[in-house]
Amino acid sequence: MAKQPGSVFVSLYFMVLGILLVVSAGMLAIGVRELASSSDPSQSMFYVLIGTSGLAITLYSIWQIQSKTKGLKIQVAKVVTVLECGSCHKKVTRNFKEGDYVYGTGEKCGSCGSDAPMTITDVFAEKPPQKKTTL
Amino acid sequence: MQLPALQQQDNPIGIIMNLVFLAMFFVFVVWGQRIQLTISLRDVEYALSRLKIMRDEARRAAVENLKRIGKSDKDPTYYVDRYLEYVFIPPVTMDPAGVVWKYDHLIGVTEDRVKDEVKAIAPAANEAQQFNLQNLLEVAQVLNTYYRVIRHYYIFGKKTASYFMIIQIQMLLPQIMREAEALLGAVHAFTYGHPIGDGAGALVAARFMHGRETKEVAKDTVLGETDIEGRRVLVVKSKGPGGTVGRPGDAVSAIIKKRRGISTVLMVDAGLKLEGEKSGEIFEGIGAAIGGIGTEKFKIEEAATKKKVPLYGIIIKMSTQEAVTPITKEIAEGIELAVQRVKEVIKERTKIGDLVLLVGVGNTMGIGQ
Ligand SMILES: [Zn+2]
């Protein structure tokens, strides 16, 4: 999105942020220096105050922009399939394979050697979505 | 308020500060709303760029899966792009009598058309996969609609510099973005055919229907018969494992018409929870528990009212996100709870020997019978 109609505003915004950053830092420096030497602490305190809040606002804005441009994240859950053997009723949980569906048939039972394939009784997302992929 | 710096008139920095404050005062008085507008526009612009990314991703997934599953020699991109711009033109409601049947007809036509086109563009897909591809296309289409509508208001608000236009759309954004994110999450589920939260009702019906003989009673809707606690129970669900909601309304009215002496209609559906409620919780109520545009609900209510059959609903609560993503552990537990609850309700509300109609409503993707 380089040719956005709002890109003029965006660059202006960054310019203002930059100026604010420099001015705030300067104010803070003056304030701190005067606080050490001056006989009027209220004025230097005022500079320190303005300088710190200016810095805070600027850094907050930058952080906000940064977090917004980090990109879109979609959560992909790990889905598992539960199969049950018709003859020995043993339950097996394994990763979901494409084509699996509840009350569909899976592979043969490994423990009793029955010829009939196992029945899928459940398909669900094992854990709350945790793996994140960035688009 | 007396600012210390403002008193230092002899100090050059003080004078500058004074001027700056004065200038800022004027800037905010004159351009205050303009600044607000710019900030709001930035918010909408950000949401818009995200919606575009989501739309493009859903579109890419649709094209990729049509190629992967369909194995057609034709490139599906053109078809997908055309589908994204399809519009449903709703019937006029000035004279509302009979509008349900008009909707019903138009929805049927739309479904058939999309089904035929998917069949043509993805010849290698089996029936279930065709349904899933249709769902995937629908997701991309809805995301495209969101994108287009937000873009419209964004550009319109910007052109007219209308603050109120922009704050209205800004107000709706959290809800829209949440739904859009849920839909994007659904892309993965529709790609592989995972059972989704919305299929909770269908899965409850499948629990009762499994192992019984089934027959198709309405388009993409099956009926099975079983016995629970001495009652004859007719179980209806959409035909799995393809992603479809079937036509439960047609099924219920056909069954009520054909089978005499149905004492109760019991419906199980997934419902949206309110913030603060737990996922997988069971709610009960009276009435037709079914969502959607309203045509199927209308048919069920009509049929039940005509024969004076009581309608009970059991709802499994979940969020928008959970409704379109793979069934979670909590919802799976809710489904088993609902199965127990169905048995209890049948025991409490009907007598031995009664005929009960149980309808499992929802998208049955990944759920057979
Ligand atoms: Zn076995």
C-alpha cells in the first residue's frame, strides 16, 4: 500500500513526531541542567515535566504504529481425530488427516487385529489456538 | 491555571512558550474537528488495509484449493473473481406477504448455481469437497463485501470530510473486524473440512443417528429413526460430511405433514454467547432454535403451529470465532452435555410410546452420520 491517498498525512505525522521528540528531549535537558544550577526550581521542574510527557507521548505513538504494522496473525489450531475400534473399543487419538470426518472410517485397529476399520468418533482442536502464522 | 513559564515574560523561552500555547489554542479551536477526523480516518484506513489483506488471503485460498482439489485444466481465478462480486438481490418487502417463499426460491437458485459452477470448475472434487469449496468461496465473498462497504464509507467520508459519517463507521469497526477475523480463521477449517463449532447441533443429531438407516427427506437433509427411553425419535440433520446446512425447514414440514402424532419437536443448535458467558454452556428455551436468514425458521414455525406441536430448543453457546473454527474442547464437552440434555428433555416432556422429532441444526462439515 505505497500509493495510499493518506500517505501525505502519514509522512506529515512522522515529521511532527520527530520534531516533538527533539523538542521534548531538549526541554528535558534544559530542565535537568537548570534544576541543578538555578535558584528557581519551579520553572526547571516545568521543563522537566513538559519534556518527559512529550517524550512519553512520542514513544507511545511510535510504539502504537509499530504494533499496528506488525502484520496480521491468524491462529491455526492443531486438530486431532479420535478413532474407536468396533471390536475391542480401544480409543486412538492421532493428528487430523484430510478426508477424516466424524462417523467416517479410519485405518484398521492395531491392537486386536480386527479386519474392520476403526470408526472416527470425534474431531476437535486439541488446544486453544497457539501456533501463529504471519501473513 | 497559571503556568510558571507563562509568567517569565522577560525570558525568551517564556515568550516562545506563550506563543506556542496561543497558537495551539487557535489550532484546536479552528481545526479541532478536522484533527479528530484525521485521527478517525486513520483508524478506518488501518482497518481497511487489514480487511484487504484478509480478503486477498481468502481469495488466494479459494483459488489454490479449487486448483488443488478440483484438478481442472481451467484456471479458476477468473471464476473466483467473478464470484466475489456476485450480489444477492433481496425481494421487495413493501408487500411482505409471501416474501419468505421468494427468499427461499432465490436462495435455492443461488445455491444451485454455485453448486453447478463449482462442479464445472472442480471436476475431481467429491460431493463433500464441493460443499467445502462452496463454503470457502462464500467466506471470500463475505470478506470482499466487508472490504467494499468499509472502503465505500471511508472514501465517502473522506471526500465529504463528514466527521459523523466516519465516526459511525469507526463505531462499527470492532464488531466488523472481529467477524472478519473469525471468517479468516474459518478459511483453514473449510480448506481441510474440519468440523466447526456451528456443527454442534448436527453432531448431537449424528450421535443419535449413527448406525441407523438414513434417507434423504429434503435437499441435503437426512432422516434417521431411533429409540430413546421408549420413545420413537425421528432425527434430522443436514447430510454430511460436506459443509452444508441442508434444508431443515423443508424436512420438518414434510415430516410433520407425513407422520401423524408427533408430540414434540426438539431442536439443537449452536448459538452466539454474550461476552462473559462460557463457551459450551447449554441454554434451553421454547421456540425454533435455528439461525440464518429466517426462511427455514419460518417453515418450522408454520408447520409446528398448524399441528400445535410444542417446539423446544437446546442451544450450545459459543463465540463468533468458535462458530467457524474447529470444534474446541469446551464445545466438544458442551456437545456431550447437550446429548444428555436431549435424553432428559425427552424423558421429562414426553410419554413412553410418543413420537418425537429431533432436529440437529448447523453446518455439518466434517460430520457424517
Ligand atoms: Zn481393536
